Amino acid sequence: MTLVGLEGAFGGVSREVVWWALERVGVDGWLVGVIQSMYVRVTIAVGVVGEGSAEFWVGVGVRRGL
């Protein structure tokens, strides 16, 4: 539920700021750690009309979609 609320607000913000904000509003450190673990070595690919790009590293924002 936390990530759903953060997607719109933190789409282009440094993840370090997201971690800080979560701690600032009182989210327990262990839960912040769980959320951070989902963002280790994140890569994405872009698909347009059946063609996909090579994967590339993304270092800002939060996950969306599949």
C-alpha cells in the first residue's frame, strides 16, 4: 500500500529521497529495508509496436506496471 501512494508523488525523485521520506513519516526501518530490496539492480526495457529495446538500468522513481 505504501508504494501505491508513492508512485504518483515520487516517480522522478531520487530513491534516496523516498527512503528518507518513509523514515521521516515513521515507517519502521525494517519495512523501509524490505521496500529498498525491491530496487536492487533494477533494469527495464521499452516495447513499441512489438519491438523491444535492450534492457537498461534505472536509478530513479518507483516501479509501475508489470
